[in-house]
Amino acid sequence: MAQEIITVLLRLLANREHSQLELKRKLQQKGFAAVAIEAALLQFSAKHLQSDDRFIEAYIHARRQRGYGPVRIGHELRERGITAAAINQYLKGSDPLWLQRARYAREKKFGAALPTGFSERIRQQRFLEYRGFTPEQVNRIFETADDIA
């Protein structure tokens, strides 16, 4: 049974990084005993085959590349069993890169021109907030439109 868990863990981790909670859930779904799961996860963690830190870095990078903001990414990480302290260590909402990513996400969806009408601006703001960008980041994108109007 222990060899089966190790085989499953190796297969899962070969595809992508996983958090401990994700791996635990997947192994439980496959019917492995809780004690055997805990032992295997401790063994993998001790040998650095599984690392929540690596998972956090890879997850943030992947989601940032897909146009998601720090709020949404932080929420998704919490769902995957990552502590708030670990999230705050890796996910800095004040990083200027987030503002660039928010601008890119807006331009990709709506084009380079900023909205001229109120309803269109609200629609774009809602889109960016849904994507997980903070209200401050969203407002900064539209500051130049306010200066012109």
C-alpha cells in the first residue's frame, strides 16, 4: 500500500506542484488510509519532493500570467490549504507589477483606449475586480481617463 501511495504522489508531482492539502484530498479520493497519507506526505516533504513554498511560487506565477490579481490568487491559495502568513510572504499586493498586469488584462479584453462613458468604465472595473485586482489598482488604471474628462 505504501508503494502505491508513493507511485501516485510521484505521478501527481511530475505533472505540476501541488500543496499538501491538494495531495491529501486526491489521495483520500483514491481510498488511501489517513495514516498512510500523512506518513507519505511527511516523507515527501522531508526529502523536498513536495514543498508548499514551491507550490505557492509556481501557482502565483501561473495565475499572474493568466491575468489574475493578488486578491483572487490569495483566495485560491487559501482554498488549497496555504496559510495567510505564507500567502502574505509571497503575494505582495503593493508590487508595481500588479498594476502592469491589471492594465494588460484590461487592454487584452477591452482594447487600448480607455472608456469614455460611465457605464463602460464600471463594466471594465467590475471585470478587473472579478479578476482579483484591488480597488486601488483598478482606480489607478482609470486615473488618466479622469484627468481627461
